[in-house]
Amino acid sequence: MKIDSIVVYQEASVPYFRMRKEHIARLRQAFPAARVTWCHSERSCLRTLPQAQIVVSWAFRQEWFARAPRLRAVLSSAAGRDLSPLDPPQGVTVRYGTFHGPLMAETVLGMMLAFERGIFTAYAHQLRGDLWPNSALYGTVRLLHGSHAVILGFGHIGKAIGSLLKPFGVRVTGLRRTPPAQLPPWFTPGDRQLTADQLDTVLPEADHLILVLPSDTGTDRMINAARLAKLPRHAVLYNVGRGNCVDEAALARALQKGTLRGACLDVFADEPLTPDSPLAADLPGLVRMPHASAFADEYMDRFTDEIIAWLKK
């Protein structure tokens, strides 16, 4: 397909998620025959749709398809289809970002190291004014090497997390609804790829439970009180997928009772987090992030790389 018109409408309140002039310049350099129109408002985007072949936007709406008779593709930086669910007409492709894995994997690795090596604990005591909290670390510091990570949601993000954990000597079990026949090339003896319905059998073996699930009715409160109770007391829960998959009240109770060592949560059932959430309390072992696991100065660089690669095919 000869590309003659690319419309970019990639505005966001989060600065990492906005296109900058250098990204527009890269698109113009990669596609010199195309008119690349950079829109900063919905109104200007709508004005350009009748001539657009390619639209780069995570804010594209279903009703806009009718305004774009020449449209061939919508390219979204969103990893989750739930953020911009689209049902395109025949002849139009919608592509979602697949570049988030390495960004989110570094976040998860950082969380795991901070839990295992006592960094979160030491920092919590520092905030309370404890100048030398060595006794707080007794019995709580472990090696990441030799531990077992169960990754629920073993798509491109889950696999990126698993791959980054392997040099640290972590055994990986990945679960998804329908695993592919081919194993990841970085698997070593002891690593496994299982169906999601086998989750209950592996929870008692997990040192780390990493959630990378999408938001749909099949994942609502998938991690409930019964499943939290199957985890070892020393286990830590990490959620970088969607917040709907965790029974937040049950998780808060487990942390308060000490039946779960910790939880590092980047996502929540309702966002932004509100004071009435059971996870808004100062709970033992709870670390919260504001849906930021993919934040990086390089975010839009990676998305631009992906746009160019997609359109060059």
C-alpha cells in the first residue's frame, strides 16, 4: 500500500505518552511521500479524517470510522484493548502496541529486587524516622536467585518479564488461556508453560505471583481470598495488568493478617485510587504505584519504532 496521508493525534495528560516533534520528524523522514499531519486537538483530528489513510492515536472513537472513507489502519500505543475497544469496518486494521514488555519488565524486576533485598522495608522505616533499621530486616531478606515466579498472563508482556528474570536465576512458570505449542527460547530446565486453569496447582509453589491480565469478565476477581490463601506466607503479589482481577478487600485482609508477605500494585479496580479503597490504607508490605509500570522517557521512541516497522511491511 502506498501511504500518502498519516494523521497523528497522540495527546495525553501523561507526558511520556505524547508525541513530540522529534517523533513527527522521524515519521516524515521514514515516509517522505506521505503528508504527516500532527493534530493537537480532537477538532483538528476530525477535520483531517476524510483524507487520512493511517491514524496514529489511542483516542480514536468508533464513530470516527464513518468520517474516514480512505482509512486503512489505526495504530494505538495502548497495550490493553480495553482502553480503546474498536470494531473496525472491513478493510481497516487496528493495531495495538506491543512494545511495552521491556519497559514493564524492568519495573517488575525492580519491585522484586526491592522486596527480596529489603529495600522497601528499609525505606519504610526510614520514613518513620528509624536511622538504623537493621533488626527490621532480620528474617525478611531473601535471594531472588533460585526463587519461583508464576506469571499469570503470558503474552508478550508476561514473556518479556520472564525473559528478564532468567539472568537472575529465577524459575518461571507462565500461564495463559491457550499457550502456544512453542516454548520461549529462553526457557531453561524447570521452566513451564501451562494453561490458566492450572493456576491453583502452582500457587502453593510461588514465591512471586505476577499478574499481567487483561480486563474482561473472565478475569474479574480471579485472585480471590481462596487463591490468596494458597500462596505461601513469604510470597509477594505483583499486579501490572488490570486491577479488576484482584479481590482488593481480600488482599487487604491478607496483608493485614500477615498471611501474605507483600503486594506491589500498579493497577487498581478504580483509578485513580480513592481514599475509600481497601488498598488506600497503610497496610504492611503494600507498595502502590499510579499505573506507571510503562512510564519511560523512551516510551514514545519505542512506539515510533513500532509504527515505522508496521507501515514498512
